Amino acid sequence: MSEGMEGKSITPDVLIDALIKGLKNNTYTIRVGDTKAIYLLNRFLPKLAYKLLNHKGITARLQS
């Protein structure tokens, strides 16, 4: 599914382990991998998080 995409990815095993752990702990929001850092960054510095996640080419397409 992520073929041809640049960037980091996680293995299905890591995702499943985190989901099972979250469900066992009755956690309603489960953040796996870099989403923990992105969540905090977006919470306190939303403009910076937006710039990091949306490259210039994507931003131009979103604004048109």
C-alpha cells in the first residue's frame, strides 16, 4: 500500500502490538510510531507541524 511513497513506515507487527496493548489498557486514542510526536507538535506548534507534513507542492495543490 505504501509502494512508491517516500518516508518512514512501520511494520504490521508493530501496529498490531500497539493496538492490542491500547485495547487491553482501555485506551480510546492509540498513537503508534511517529504519530505521538506529531500529535504533540500539532498541539503546541500547529503551523510548524503543518509545514513539516505538507510539502510545498502539496500545499499549493491544497490551496487551489
